[in-house]
Amino acid sequence: MKRLQDRITLVTGSSSGIGAAVAKCMAAEGAKVIVNYARSSKGAEAVVAEIKAEGGEAIAIQADVSQEDQVQSMFAQIFEHYGTIDVLVNNAGLQKDANLVDMTLEQWNQVIGVNLTGQFLCSREAVKEFKRRGVIPAQSCSAGNIICMSSVHEVIPWAGHCNYAASKGGVMLLMKSMAQELAPDKIRINSIAPGAIKTPINTDAWDTPAAEADLLKLIPYGRVGIPEDIGKAAVWLASDESEYVQGTTIFVDGGMTLYPGFATGG
Ligand code: NAD
């Protein structure tokens, strides 16, 4: 038996970057994966094709996670196709960067809408189904599993990105509050907080040698992360191996949250 054999797994925003890697790592462990995408189906179809080429199972479904009606329609399609859901990875996210005084309300609302409200909307639909179905012991010891994609910026302030940092700080307490509320139902909820991972969201931070050298000053472990670093952690958190882990954030950041400036200063 693979670690996630036949688990119905939705990964939001999985047509690129970390979400795509999580989808592929989960499928390699036997999960049946729903590859959610916001607009263009091209990237999502490519991820589905890659999973199928490796002998896995996946389908692509469109939904903007910040829109309640689209989230509800996505879950209805999942239930029609697979009958239930076992694992939700709240991965979709974006940045709309600006200094505070230049930040428009639209930039603020868009980031909070996708990064925070999107996680609430998807979690609510998944939890309704987890509660309805309960534990199926032959499948898993939990009644369902949610992984929230947070960021080191749930604890590290980030000048010029206050909408993003606020959204991830919000994800931290959304995750913990849901985990506290739903633990008695055997519903597991945790977060992964990636450090700097090479994906389209932060290309400017690593795509030239000078930029990468600058970034490495913030990473004690001495390399920038890759999406598979997060995929592997997500597989473990979704599996029964981590059954007793509840309401916590796993930092996968090469030590970025260890205040690297204090290694030589302070
Ligand atoms: P990415 O841009 O490749 O992935 C983000 C995905 O979210 C994209 O596929 C995008 O289409 C999707 N998305 C955006 N808006 C959406 C919406 N309204 N509905 C559905 N999907 C939507 O970047 P990534 O780095 O892979 O980011 C994935 C997650 O990881 C995000 O939550 C991000 O905040 C988080 N994260 C990334 C890093 C990093 O260094 N790359 C670090 C910390 C946290």
C-alpha cells in the first residue's frame, strides 16, 4: 500500500510551482488528485498528463478560490466524480506588492481574497463532507486532512508586502482555530510554511546569480528551496504517519526563521 492510496486529494492552484509539485508527489503515493486552476487550463492539463504518464490518476477543475459560488461548484464536481474528498491542500496564493501608502484597496482585497478567504471557503466545504462521512478506518485514521500553505511570513514581517504578510498571519490563526474546533471530529489540520522556494511567484528573487546570492544570505542551510521540498512534507502531513500532528505549522525553510543575522551579529 502506498502512503496515500486512493485518497481523494484537492490541491488548489496546482497548475504551477509548489502546488504542481504537491499534486505530483501526492499522486506518486497513490492519491487521486484534483488539479485546481484559476483561469487557463493549459498548466493544469500538463500536470494531469504528467501524473497519468507516471501511472497516477488526476483530473483538472477550474475555480477561482476567492469566489464562493465557484468553490461550491468545484466541490460539487469533485463529489460527482469521486463521491467524497479525503485531503485538501489550500495552496492557491498570490502577491500584489506595494509600499503601504501606494497600496490600492484592490491589491489588498485581492491578496486577502485568494490567500485567506480562499482557504476559508475551501476548508468549509471540505469539512462539511469530512463531518458527514466520518472516519473510514480501512482508509485512514482521520476523518479528513487539511494542509494550509502558509509562509515564513506568518511570523516574519515583510515591508512592502503588508497584504501578503497579513494574509499569511491570518492563515496561521485560521488553521489553528479550525484545528482546535475540529480535532474532536478526528479532522486533522496543519500548515506548511515554505521559505524561499524557486517558483513563478518569486522569480526576481533568484533568477540572476546576484539575486540568488543576496537571497542566500537569508538561508542558513545555503540553498534555495525547490517545490519538491514542500511536496515531500505535504505527503507526510497528509499521511497517517503524522496522525498525532494537529494544529501546527511545519517550517520548510532551510532555517530562514532562525534570524540568520544573529549567526555573526547581535
Ligand atoms: P505560483 O504562482 O506558481 O502558484 C500559485 C498558484 O495559485 C498558481 O497556480 C495560480 O494560478 C494559483 N492561483 C492564484 N490565484 C488563484 C485563485 N484565485 N484561484 C485558484 N488558484 C489561484 O507560486 P508558488 O510559489 O507555487 O505559491 C504557492 C503557495 O505557496 C502560495 O500560497 C504562496 O503564498 C506559498 N508560498 C510560496 C513561497 C515561495 O517561495 N515560492 C514561499 C512561501 C509561501
